Amino acid sequence: MYNFVVANSCKKDFKKLDKNAQEFIRHFCFSKILQNPYIGKKLKGDEFQGILKFGAVFKAVDYRIVYKIEKEKLIIIFIIIASRENFYKKLKKRI
């Protein structure tokens, strides 16, 4: 089983969400990713090498969770949680 680390910027993203969305992401999305880290899709592009994305819809909002897997340490690093709107612009600023 993988352990996980949440980047500080990702913690801020999470806190900005409403409570119901936080519960959905915590119990549904994070648990799915931790059970099978390779469930996410690999992002395309040279700047996104080794980064995966998991998408889920909650109350008509399309959320994206981006993370990186460190196989040697069995750690998943969560980088960003955001809605689909302007997602890649936000992601490029973080990487």
C-alpha cells in the first residue's frame, strides 16, 4: 500500500472547496487513487513527465486531481486539486 504526501499548495486548494466536495474527494477520489495509483491517466507533454491525473464529477463540477508516484519509496505526492476550468494554466504554474 502506498503512503501519500499532500503538497502545501494542494492543501490550500482542498480548503477552498466546499465541505461536501471535500468529503467526496477525501472518501471517493483519494481512496480510489490510494487503492490503485495507476488508475489516473498520464498527462501528455514534456513538462508533465511522470504526472498522472484523476478526474471525477461531483454536483456537475468536473474535478481534476494531479499526482506523482515515487515507486521506490511507495509514496504518492498530490500536486493540485482543481476544477476543469483553467486547469492546465494552474498546473503549469505549480510545476
